[in-house]
Amino acid sequence: MQRISEETFRILVNAGSVRKVTIQPAPWNGRERWAVVLKLGMDEATIKSARTEVRTWASLDSLARWLKAQGCGVAELRVV
């Protein structure tokens, strides 16, 4: 699975290259957090942060606000 920066994600979304955005649980240090998985053609990718390989969010609300700010209007939520 590829790891892409936030800037690359924004560019791909604006270019219409992201086929699907999925929000899924990402356990982190015993706590429930959320991560984004992207479908790019036949490949999948996650968003990386400056400090970790996969960026995670503590709440769905903050993640939804972030996705909207990036230009993403539709995302699938996976709870299991």
C-alpha cells in the first residue's frame, strides 16, 4: 500500500484521480482512531503524516471536516 502526503492527496482529489475514499478504524496505542484509505486505479494508498506512516484522526467529525477542506465530498465509512 502506498503512502501519500496531504498535498498529493489534495492534488489527486482536485484532478479527479481518486476513485474511492474509505474511512476505517485504525487502532493506535490501545485507542480507537480513524484512517483514510484511497483507491487509485488498481492501487490503494493511505495519507501519511510528518511523524507517522499513517495519519490518524481521533474523531470522525474532525476527519470529515478535513476531507471536506481537501475537496472530497463523498467517503465510505467502514466500522469493522
